[in-house]
Amino acid sequence: MYENNNVINDGKSFIKVLNAHELGWRSGEPGKAGSFALVPKAGVNEFFGELSKTTLNDKKPLKVWFVNNKEEVEFTYAFHNSKYASDEPNETRDEYRLYATDFLTRFKPEDIIIFTKSIIGNYDYDLIHVPKEEANYQSVYDLYAKHKKGRSSSAVVNIAVEQRQSEHEQVSLFDFEPDSEEEASYRKDLVSSLNELAQLYGITRLALLKVLGWKEDFDQVNASEESIEYLEFLIREPEEFEILLQKHIHLLTPQTRKNVSKNVENAKTISKKNSVGTAFIKVVNQHEIGYRSGQPSKAGSYLLIPKVAAKGFFGELSKSTLNDSQGYMLETPFNENPVEAKFIYHNSKHASTDQNETRDEYRLYSSVMDQLKPNQIVLITPSSKVGVDYKLYVYNTGDEGYNSLFEQIEQHRIPRSQTAIINFIDLIKSKILLADMFDTKVDMEQAKAEAKTDYPLDVQGFFEGFSKGKKNIIVNDLVNEDIQTDDIEKTIQQINKIRRDNRFRKIVLELYRYKCSITGKSIAFGPLNNLEAAHIIPKEDGGTDNPINGLALIPDLHWAFDKGFFTIQKDYTIKVHDLVKHIEDLASIDGKKLILPEDSVFYPSQRALSYHRETIFGKFLSVMY
């Protein structure tokens, strides 16, 4: 049921479905009374143990590790026993409860919590929270329902036994007996990939093995690096899984075909959205940033990164290299210059020969973490700046966008965490607009390769023209339109148009050293600059974003160039149309030579200039006459 073997051990577990009354809800409103979790007699006898009947309201503290947030929580296990320990004949209380100051108020009615004997020596129990919207919820609930007694909202279950006896053949219940250490490593990775594939497409163990064309006896399946890479490929490429599915569709029941096909379509939609870009979003947990008992700076600071996020956003690190790490440069709202960050995989469970080592988690460390506060939301995107890997945005409660981001986390939450990976399209629809969504990193070597083609005209008219002003229209359309499945391709095209426009401008302005190629001037303040990147062959005429089809111009001259008031000769001198030489601003540039890029590879294309002279020069006359 759970992939992490550190969470569920072979002993019994206490599964509790929380109800509104226990959580302090009254008339549908939270926070109207204290919160607790009732423990029935079965939970007492089979799991937590009995307390004294003679000591009034006997209790004991429990040290609990909250697995979802990697957080320590203090519980009190209490026996309200006035029926036995009090001399008052009217006293009838006879019940066990679990208390944890304000902790249980985080949860909602019908959420499930699971207690297991802790595998960490300093703790009594590990606690897992399973929200109702989580994919595993129904299977956990079915397990509870199967074993609950009477009207109780809890059950004591040996999950390990249930896994072995499951009749549902879920892939997430794969188990194995490795013959060697190497086989164990491969087979464990194979199981992990199969679980992910099964969950993504909603397919059972037996059906998945049929689709893969593998042996139905899982113990006979060859666990190798190639087979694992193949599964990872099918996870990344739902279209390929769809092709495979069609080949073996006859082996599946009609209902399974319908369900899996629907999930494949959903995966294809998600894949398309993710192709535009994704962001990592996380609610800051006080334990991670060094808070203890509500006080800051009591321990080191970091951000815990779930493995799903490591794989899907930051990139996986080695299991075999002890505490493998990767350095990043991080742009933050707290620092003028980018700061260093270190992404570390604490992997002693896999990389150490010490069997007592159990660490298996990713963390992001940086000095900037000391400036974060509990319950803030951090959003991290790939940076569009050269020399910077990621950009960190911080949202406080009450900030515009905070609630939208929180809703996105709830909707896309990585299980057992308060984090999510959200694609840019979903963020845009939530009116979260960040510059990095519409920008792209400039590779000058790639730009040079484009320039060497000297091909500024797209003969097929592939690129549709859109002006600088039109970019805002596109962004407004993205925000205000409801994206349905059929609109995703259009939305991706719109975002990519904006990115191409931004990339073209950044390259052209850098080539002309952020000065107008005619006047040598510009108005600039910090990142603000009044220069525009003009296309020599207009986009609507099939002009490309090749940098040799561009000039850096101030807005007035850009407008005049596009209208054909002046053109550029073969020797890069400016020729103003005879009919407008009386205009002082134009007369002053007539015969002047362009200020060219330092590298001749990026000089304006002679083909493009020829097109402008023959087609655009004098165009303003067609409007007048």
C-alpha cells in the first residue's frame, strides 16, 4: 500500500478515520471545541496498551514522528477512568483518548491517520496522514472497513499480512525475495518504477504485466537496468504507453480498457502541460527552518524535498555515492545577487554499509532558508538568467496569490507532504504570473549557429507575427480563458510565442550592447530599457527570430523602420525616403552608418536588408495614397 518500507513495518498498525466531533467541529464549523482522537478498547488492548484504572485520568506522553512533514509531535495518551477511579457514583467516564495541542486541527473530517510502531529509536510511534483526496485513500479506507469492530471509527490491522493476502493484485503490493545484493538493488528500483507506472495509469498488477508482455509470475521477471529504463520511459511518454496498450488491449477486460484509456488521456494532457514548464511549490514547515517549541534559530534550516520532486523537478542524485550533492545558484527576494544552494541526497540507507543507517531523503540547503517563516509558501522556477539555476519566490499569508497557490498544493499535493509540482499553465489559470514563465535562457552559442545559417525568412510562414503590444493580449487570454483539453495546444503555442519574442529581444539587445543601433543611445534603469528588437523582415511576412534578422532600435525609429520611412543599404548605411527627409529626426540619420555587433557573424543579413529595401521601404505611401 505504501512504497516506503520505513513507514509500514511488519507489526500492527492503528488506523483511525477522524470525525468532525473529535476534531472540534460543531455545526460544520471548525475550531469550536478541543480536538482529540478517540481510541476504542480494541486499540487499547491490541496496540497502545492499557493504563491504570485506579489512578484518576491516568496518562502518559507519546513521542511521535509525523512522517508526512518529517516533524516531531508530542501526544498525550489518556484514560478518562472516573467510572473506576472516582468515589462519585455518578461518574461514568470510561474511554481512552489521544491529545496533541493544535496538531489534530490540521486535519479534516474523514481524513485517516495511521499509527505504527516507530522504526526510529527515539520515538514511540510513526504517524501517517492520508487525506480523503489522496489516491491511496480508498484502499486504506477499505482496509479499515474490513477490520473495524462495531461502530468504531478505527481498526487495528497487520498491514504486512494484508499486503501478502490482498486479492486486488495491486502493483503497489509487489514484494520480492532477492538472491543477491545487486539483484536486490535492481529489483527494488524495478518495483518502484512499476508502482509509479501503475499509479499513473490506474492499472492492476496482472493487467500491467500483460500489457508489458512480461511474465505474470513477478518473481520470474528479469530486473535489469534496461527494464527499469524502459519503465521510466513509459512513465515519461504516455503516448508510447498508449501504443503498447493498443497492441495488448485484447488481453484486458472492457472495464479495465475504459479506465486505463481514460487515465492515459489524462497523462497525455498532463505531459503536454508540463512541457511548457513546471514550478516546485511548498508550504514552509517550522521544523525544517529550525523552529523548536515555536522559537526560531534552534536548529539548522533546510527545505525537505520529496523524492517525487527530486525526480520530477530538481533531478535525482546517486544512491551509491554517500550523501551525493549538486550545487545551484539561487535568485531570491532577500538578496541582491544570486546565492549558493546545495541539493543533497542523504542516502546512508543505500550508500552506507552500516545496517543501522536509515536516512533516505533529499534536502535543499542555503543561507536564505534562515529568512523563511512557518506557513509561508515558497515557489521555485527554473531561472531564465545565465549563471542562475533557479528563482525563489516567497508568499506570505495574506499576499495576493497565497490562497491560489495553497489550493494548487491541495489539488496536486505530493503524498505525505505539503508540496506539489505545478505546471505553468495551471499557475497562469490561477492568475499566478511570473516573468520566468514567459522567458527563456539565452544561449549565445546557439544564437551564433542560427546566425551562420543566414536564413532570416521562413518560406512556409510558420511563425505568425505578433507585436510587443500583442503579448499582453496573449497573457490576458491565457488568464481569462478556461483551458479545456482541446485548448492546450493553443495555449502552449501562445506561451511559446511570448518566449520566442523575449528570447529574440534579449539576444538582439545583447548583441548591440543595449544601445540603439542607429543613435547609440537608450534610456535604462536597472533591468528596464526602452530599446526594442525590430525584425528586418516582419514576422507577418515570414521573418524568423534569427538574430541576423534583428536590430536594436528606440521605439520611434522602430516604428519608422517598420513603416518604411527609411531602409538600410548594402554597406549598412541608412537611406531615408525622399518624401520624409524634411522631418528633422529622420534627416539627422540619413547616410549614417549602423552601429554593428562586435562579431561579424551577427551583422544584419544582406538577404533581410534586401527584402526590406524591395518590399518595406516606402510602405507608408500605401497608407496615404
